[in-house]
Amino acid sequence: MSVLAITGGTGFVGGRLIAEALAGGHAIRALTRREQAAREGIEWIPGDLNDKPALARLCEGADAVIHVAGVVNAPDRAGFAKGNIEGTANMIAAAEGAGAKRFVHVSSLAAREPQMSDYGWSKAEGDKLVQASSLDWSIVCPPAIYGPGDMEMLELFRLAKRGLALTPPAGRMSVIEVGDLARLLLALALTDAPGLSLDADDGTEGGWSHKDFGRAIGTALGKRVAAIALPRMILMAGAHLDRLVRGKGAKLTPDRVAYFCHEDWVIDPARRPPENLWKPQVPTEEGLAATAAWYRSQGLL
């Protein structure tokens, strides 16, 4: 049994990671900003990435730290910097101070194009801090993550239910199911393999076109969809409208449009994890069907 310190444990990826770790018999310490119901095997640590005493308690006695938490949507560059650079620096300091053996950091495929968006820039800067640390680190750069519990792709499923797939301009992408990602993070936390910077996906060579992925969502719903590629200027106009309507809670932001419209978000196959460490278990067609079933069970579709 290992003691694992986890940030982001109340979120989509972190929640699935905790489930996988508990199933493996590991003890969990998880950071939380809100009071959580007691769960066997989990010690909830109140605090956030700016609360250094809380981070010290989180990491104390941990065999591995898995840093999942991060900012994926912010109104400005400073918001991304605070969550993804300063927050990562604070986690590194806490892990180093506690003498943690391993540090697994969740980055993003967007980090390979830091000039394209504030989000990608902030994740790339966080990666540099991890790489410069004294920790036995591993970095995982996931592509688009989906699966039961995900709220980011809900609108895509709702559109597909109506027979539509509104996509960015021509381009390709990789995807990964949340359970597969969680199993990789856990494997890295339990393996003495420091210094790995990895891309991970569903194993689809060359990734998915936006059109094909939209149609795959339709298939998961039993619908035939018409895929319509929207020009960048239309998406940008939609981002400004979303900002007017939802303010800081806007989901479609100019920053997101910038990286949505990039033509190549396919992982580098040379950076896939070694097969003796991990390989994907969930075919995307099955994963999308399970995601659709979860949305229905929650009354969201």
C-alpha cells in the first residue's frame, strides 16, 4: 500500500484517479476547497494551491504526489498563471519539503504550443518548474479527455442528439478516456521511472478528424449527425457573445478558440508510455457510449 497525495481530487480526472487508487488498496490524501463527506481510505485536506501549510500537510508522509489540479479556463493571463504556474510551484515546494519519492504532474497537449494560448503558455511554464525540481518527476500531457462525469463535452453530445456536430476548421485531434488516464497516472506514481514526459491517447494512429469524432458521438447516441466546420471568425464571435452572457463563467473564450482552431492536436506517438507500463483499455466508441449513458442517467440528455 502506498500513501498518495492528490490535488484536483474533487474534479473529473482526480475523482476517477481516487476511485482507481482506492480500488488498488492505497491510502489517499486529497486537497479540497469545500467540505467533503467522509469516505473510507481518504483523508481530506482543506485548502487550495495557494495555502502552503495545507499543501505541507497534504504531502507529509506521502510516497507520491499526483498533481492533477489546474486552471483550464480563466478570464485573463494572470488567472492561468496563478493556477498553473504559481500553484505548481507551491506543490513542488511542498513535495520537496516533505521528501516525497515521486511527483506526477498532469500537463496538457496545449503546452507544446505555448505561443498559441495563455492556457498552453501557463502549462508549459509549469512543466519547466517540474523539470527543474529535485523530485523524481513524470509529466503526462493528455489530449482531449472524455468519459462518464465529464461536463466539458456535454454540449457536443447535446448537439449530436439534435443531429449536429459543430466543429473547428479542418484539423485532427487525439482523445483519451478518463479511466485510461487515471490508470496511467496511478502507474507512474507506483513505478520508479523518473524523468518521463509522456503523451497518451486512445491508441488511434493519426488521431481523429473533428468531423469523425463528432460523428462518433452521434453513433454513441444512435444518431446520424451532420458535421459543420465553423470558421475561426464565427467561433471568436461566439466566444465574445458567451463572455457577454456568462461573464467570467464563459465556457467558450477567445483563448479556447485559439487552440481549438489549431490544425494538429494529435499526440506524438514517440512519446507514448512504454507498453509494459500502460496501454489504453477503453476503445473510444465504447467510451463514448458509456459517457452518453452517464449523461442520460443524470438527466442531462
